[in-house]
Amino acid sequence: MPSKTIHLILLLLFSGIISAQSIPDSTQITFDTLVYQLSANQTVYHTLSAHAKLSWDDGTTEQDFQATIRVKKDSLVWMSVTGPLNVEAARVFITPDTFQLLNKIATEYSGHNFSYLNNWLLFPVTFPMLQQIIAG
């Protein structure tokens, strides 16, 4: 369950930043294309609050989620993911040097330094880049 939660959160982060209309073949996205799309869609803000509806389908189960995202520019990112009947499933708290995940369903907490995201995503990500992804 923890890996599904992390996958869901990253799906939330990357949802909506690249449209199939703007890129001919959206399955072949390069890092440079991603950076270009992020900078083209960048929003100016000091604080940001957003809500998103998500659907998780791993081939065996399908689940709908809602997410609340709050960002204080250059300071923190906070996310809450809720499932059916508005039951909170997970919380994520990210600062420029920490990544904390509270999986409320499995009652697990994990705290890591920010470089954990680099190892898990398998490409270099910085805190400003993460904020651009969310705001993009």
C-alpha cells in the first residue's frame, strides 16, 4: 500500500502539465520537453491552494480519490489525499530539505531527506522544480 500511495501522489503532481494536444506523441516525452512545458505554464503565486480529482487503476483495482494541495512558494508543499466517503488516506509534507509521508490507512509514517525523491523518481528533481510541476 505505501508504494501505491506514493504512485498516486506522483500521479497527482504530474497530472495536467502536459496535454496530448501540445505534444504529438505524449508517450515519448523528453526531460527538455517537460522543462519547457513547465516554464510555459508557470503561474506567479505566493501561496497556492488546489483541489484535484484522481482515479487510480492498476489493472486489478480501480479507486477514485480527491486531493488537496497547498503550497507556500519556496517554503513548503502540503498534500492530503482522501478516498471514498471523504476518508483521509495519506498526507504528504515536503520542504526544501525533507519529504514526509503519513499513510493513514496502513498507519505508517516515513520521513526522508529531499534526495529520497531523486532516488525514487530516477531523475534529478529540486524543490523549485517540484513547485513548478504543481503550479504548472
